[in-house]
Amino acid sequence: MLQRHRERHRVRGTSWLRAAVLGANDGIVSTASLLVGVAAADAGHGALLTAGIAGAVAGAMSMAAGEYVSVSSQADTEKADLARERRELETDDAGERRELMGIYMGRGLSQELATQVADELMAHDALGAHARDELGITDLSVARPLQAAAASAASFAAGAVLPLAVAALVTVQSALIAIPATTLVFLALLGGLAARAGGARLSIGVARVTFWGALAMAATAAIGELFGTIVQ
């Protein structure tokens, strides 16, 4: 009996990893930056938490809506392509067979073997063969709008909870130190986790997220300080 040779490749998990890291990173950075900006404007503790919670909810909903629209568009494109392939298979089976042969020959198969492979795959599942080898659509890559929207909202909310928890535990005066400091730690851990899971260098993963997070918080702190002074 032929035994399958099993290999574990990190590239297979990069799609979900990218979505999770992106959502959590956005949740941490945007919420922490908002909190720092409000704290720099000398707002009260209640106003600080209200702004942070509102920003977290709005951000999670925005991520969900954006992901849903984007993935829905992808799903519509995939459905249209599959419908066109289905019509072409019904009206031009020989042409579609030659097209599949050309794909396999382009990948290095001889004409004889490419013909045999195309014939067997067309007999087994013609639409599936064209979806996979011509369009690049597989069961793993197929667009799922609701799943993508829920995952993006959940990852954003999970990231936003961290700076919100810090803001709830400290005074407004200490928030300008506590929130940026803990946020950079959260971002470093997230960047390190993503780098380790993806097989990248730990230092690069940490440096990327902490640099942009620090820059965002510095910008909002400056804006909060400026407008807080003007309003007062």
C-alpha cells in the first residue's frame, strides 16, 4: 500500500495568520492611540474609557464590514468564473480539454502525459480540474464572507481589549505612560508570535510592529496635546 509522505509547510497557514495578526494589531494600535490622544487632551477617566470602548466597537464593525465587502466581491468573481467555465465545458469540451493539456505541458509534462492527465481529470471532475488548475480556486482558498468578517471583528476586538484593560486600571495622569509602555509590550509579543509561526526572524517581526505602533501613539498624543491646549 502506498504511504503518503506528510510534510508540514508554514506557507499553508499564512492566510489565517495574516488575517489574525492584522486584526489584532489594528485593534491594539488604533485603540491605544485613541486612548493616548484623549488622555493627552486632559479628558476625565470616564471620557477616556467611553472614547476607547466606542473606538473599539467602531473599529471591530469597520473591520467586519470591510472584510465582508472585500471577500464578497471575491466570492462573486469566483462564482462568475465558475459559471463561465461550466458553460464552456458544456459548449466546447474539446477546447477546454486542450486548454487543460496546455496548462500541464507548461508545467513540464510531456504532451502524451499531459493528454492522459487531462483526460482522466476531465472524466473525474472537469469543473473541479479547471477551477483548481486554470482559475486557482480550491476548497481551502474559496471566499467565505461571513467567516472572514467574523474573524476580522473578533481579532480586532481581542487586540482592543488589551489597552482598554490598562486604561481601566490606571488614572488619566498615568495613562500617558502606562498605555504606551504596555502597548509596545503587547505589540512586541504579537510580532514575535507572528514571526515565529511564519518562520521569520524574531527581531524583524518585533521591530516592525513596535515601530509603527510607537509612531501612531506619538502622533495621536501630539494631536491630543495640541487640541487639548487650544480647547482649554
